[in-house]
Amino acid sequence: MDLLAVARATDGQLLGENVQFCGLSTDSRSSAAGELFLALRGDNFDGHHYLAAAKARGAVAAVVAADAVDGLQDLSLPLVQVAETRLSLGALAADWRGRFTLPLIAVTGSNGKTTTKEMIASIL
């Protein structure tokens, strides 16, 4: 997947070079070479503060909130600017899932998920 596809799926704007990536991470500590870093915000953290760490671990680009772009371009990292990164993560997931026609089966609950999953796998 490339950054133009991310920008289309998230109604974002590409800032910088269109690059390919091979995975997505929301935690700079587990970012790997070739991945896209998506900067999430929470009550006690802001992923935008960890873009340099993600780049150091090999991230090739990042998805960032529009209100955080100032100062981030100094990182020399291609960015996709979006209105809200959490919503963009959902939009990316929906776009990725939409590329496949395989059936999707969800198994939820407190007990028996692994057994149920194995039974379904043996049937399919």
C-alpha cells in the first residue's frame, strides 16, 4: 500500500513523497522497518510526540492530525495529514478489509473462543 491510498481512504492530504509501506503501527516502541506510524492520542499520551522514535525504528511515513503538523515536517518524514487519527485508523481498516472478498466470522464471548475458532477453521 502507498501513502496516496492512505490519503484517499482517510480524506487526508499527503505532505511529502508518496512511499510504499508494509505494515502499520500505533506504538513507536514496536514500530518496524518499512511501516507506517499512525499517531494516536489518548488521555495520557500523544503519539505525535513519538514520531522521531518511530522513524528511528524504521517507520517510513506517518499519519498525523492536522493540528499537530507544525514542527513535524522537520523530521523529513512523509506525512498524511488527517482531521482525526483515531477515525482515520478505522477508515484504513475498512478500506483494507474492503479489498478482500473472503468471509469474515467474528467470535466473541468470555469462554470457548479458541475451541470455536478451531472448529470453524476445520469446517472452512
